[in-house]
Amino acid sequence: MMTAVELKLARLTVDISPPVGRIVLRHAPLNVIDIPMMEELGQALGEIEARSDISTVVLGGDGRGFSAGVDVAAHAPDKVEAMLLKFHAVIRALVGSKKITIAAAHGHCLGGGAELAMVCDVVYTTASAQWGFPEIKLGCYPPVACTALAALVGQKRAAELILTGRTISGIEAAEMGLANRAVPDEELAAVVDHTVQELLRLSPAALAVTKKAIYAWEAMHFDKGLARAEKIYVEELMKTADAQEGIRAFMEKRTPQWTGN
């Protein structure tokens, strides 16, 4: 028997109404992804994955945006390894899910938030949304984007976005392949629901197997690539003075002073 469940966690709202599960990031004001949110996301995705009556998952953000990214404080040298482990477990859960995943992005969709959205199967964004990977401005880099962004937008565009940290609109994100479509703010929910209804008319078993086939080639490389990006991040990047300076400067609300070391 299909049962509906709604959970209000500290950082998420989870609505399970078979055959659809909806996860809403809820950490005002900008849905920053801190470690408690990562843990709740892992729990919610695990519970949804275990349910045979769920075929589609919609991921969105409450309030002013989808997410402004991973908590900068979690990038501190004594926390970064644990943070990467937890965040990338969420990314791997989304990538490996048998469910069809849909991201609905509005407002800020930056850094880890953009990484969370981009690994979903289908992505809709508002035209006015702000997308980007600004980690380089902290003296850091986005491991998931470094691993997977080029497959979505091409090597040169991926390099530009990651190396400059520039912010782009939802329209440009859709034009370059980060999102399927950019729509006016007031149409986002309707566009998502339309796709959900289209998916619900199809065989859940066929969708799951077809999704596996679509990503068969990338799946062979994604996990190894992400593991390599993690290793470089922890063993090389976080040992540079500039990475530590960038994080400190952000926390202290000042301009970083780079030394090149």
C-alpha cells in the first residue's frame, strides 16, 4: 500500500508521496550546505532509494534560493576531509540512484549547491537564478565540478567557469548545458510538475534500467575521477598557504592576501 510521509528535519523538508519523493533544502537564509544538512540529505536519499514505490525524486530549495554552496567553515583544515567524505557521499547517492532525479533551481545555485543540482538527471532553473563555482576565489576548487562539469558543458567552458569563478544567469546555464531549460520564476514549479507527470506515465523499471545505460560510460570514470580530485584537494590544495588564507579571509570578511605558496 502506498503511504505518504512528510518529515521536517532541521535542514530539510522531505515529502514522500508515492511515486514521488520531494526534498527541499531548508536552511535560511541561503540554504548553505553544512555537515548536518549533508547527514540529513544522506539519510533522506537512502530512505527514498530503499522504497520501491518511489520512482522520481525532486530536489529544490526553500526561500531565496536553491543553495549558496557548502559551508565555508567546513573547509577548515581540521574539518575538510570529513566534510568532503559526507558531501561526496550525497553526490554519489544521487549519481548512483535508480530513481529519476529532477533539480529545481532558483536564486543562488552556487558551489556545492550547483554541484548538487548538476548531478541530477534533469535540471530546470529560473532565468534569474545565479549559477557558478566561486571556490577559486577562496583559493579552493570544486571537486565534483572538476570531475563532471566538462561532460556537461565542454572542457573549455568548464575550465573557464572553474578557473574564474564567475557567476552566470540561469539562461546562460541552460544555454551551455548545465540545465535543461531556463524559465520565468513563476513557471518553475509547473515545468517541474509537467515533467514529473510525464515520467509517471512510464515504466519505473524501464526508467531505472535506461538511466543506468545512459550513464554507463561516465559511471566508469566518475567515481575514480572524484576520488582523485578528493586526494589532490586534501593532500595538496589544503596544504597551501593560499587555501588557508582564502578561507580565513572569507570568515574574517576581508580581501585575501595571496602569496603563491
